[in-house]
Amino acid sequence: MENIYIILASLAAYLMGSVPTSVWIGKIFYGIDIRNYGSGNAGTTNTFRVLGKKAGIPVFIIDVCKAFFPAKFVVFFPYLIAGTPQYVNMQLLFGVIAVIGHIFPIYAKLKGGKGVASLLGVALAIAPFAAFVSFIVFLITLLITKYVSLSSLMAGFSFPIMIILVGKTTIISLMFFSVLLSVLLVLTHKKNIERLIRREENKAYLFKKRK
């Protein structure tokens, strides 16, 4: 019976993560498919770039929440004790499945975003302080450079530092996840990194209009 609940929770996590926020908001309120504009990515950054803050902010919040809440499905398994490896493993299972749903959404022909906002949701659910510090690193880097891709990478690199070196966690799965998060961000931003090296990466003016 326990396995059935885990399967059902995993399915719910994937379906929740699959909600193509930017695609639906673009089509419903702006009459466009966000994937046909800008970078062609169905994520927060491209939404800000193409549709602006009024669309970008809700897309960001929803994309964070749709992975944050699945990671909290663990509360429906009362036999697990918060903070234990088993508890964290279950959180990671549901959270990562939600992120996979975001990247490969069943509602949008498996063409989703890069999962940065949703990964932040998982991190907030499991390690809120480390995630908060990483988000501050993201904001500071963004304010200084205007590059969302670079800001995401810097935030990703800071997360395992906070988990392993500062937090000194002994939970192997959490350490692995923190490092994997950084690696995934590098892999999903390969083209962005190439453009950054060539100084061809687009800047995101999220807090003021471009002059």
C-alpha cells in the first residue's frame, strides 16, 4: 500500500510540475506562444524578456510553487521523521519529479523550461536558508551584470557551498542533489555560457526599462 501512495504522489508531482505556466499565460492573456519568441524557452527568463514583468513575476512565482509543494507531499507520510535521510529522500523524489515535469510538460508536448525556478522551489522546501542565500546571490549578480543566465549559474554554485561547507549536512542525497543542481544548470545553460564568452548574451532589464 505504501508503494501505491508513493506512485500516486509521484504522478501528482509530475502533473503539477507539468503546468506550462508561461505557455498558458502567453496564450490566454497575450495571444502568443512564448516558445515562438525570444530564446524559444518556456521559462521565467524568456517570459520577462518577451512579455515583461506583469507576466514574468507570476510565471516565476507559480514555477517555484509547482515544485515547492510537491516536495512537501512528504507530510502525507506520517511515519517519516523530519530531517532524517528518509524524509529528505522522499522530498527530493517528489521535488525532482516536479522539475522533470516542468522541463518535459505533458500538457505542452514535452517542451518546457530549463527548470531554474522550479529547482529553487525544491531547494526552498528542503533547505530554505541555503536556497535563500542562493537567491540573494542570484539577485546581486543580476543587478550587477544584467545576465540572468550568469546569475542562475552563480546561484547554483553557491547552493552546494551552503549545503556542504556551511550547513555541513551529513545527508548524502542532499549533498548529491546540491552538486547535481549546479551540474544541471551548467548543462542546460551551455549555449548561454558560449554566448557569455563571446559577449553576445542578451541582458535582462527586469527592474528598469532599457534606454
